[in-house]
Amino acid sequence: MTPKEQFQLAAANMENALADVLKSITSDNFHDKAQLERILKLIIKKEIVLQFLLEEFHRPKKKRRKCYS
């Protein structure tokens, strides 16, 4: 498995874990709005950070210039 594939798998696992948490706190018997807000903020932050990290995998590698001294 390539590093890119490993990263994508880890990101998918994190996505599933946060989705499970969101499902559990939005159940009918849950009424803690502060905790819901906290989880939603975490999910939004994760999306922002994940977007930046995914861009790193798609960015072409920079070629090093040879320095002659």
C-alpha cells in the first residue's frame, strides 16, 4: 500500500468515526447542544485540515536545482 493510499484509508477511518459520533449525539434522547456544537466544530476543522493534506499529495514534486560552486 502506498503512503497516499495509507493516508486515504486513515482519513476514511477518521471520517467514519466522526460520523458515528455525530449519529450517536443526534439521537432522539440526546439534548446536549454544547456537545453537538463541539462535535460539529471538530468535523469542520477536520474537513479543512484534510483538504490541505490532500492537496499535498496531489502537488507535483519540486525539482531540485543543481548548485555548482
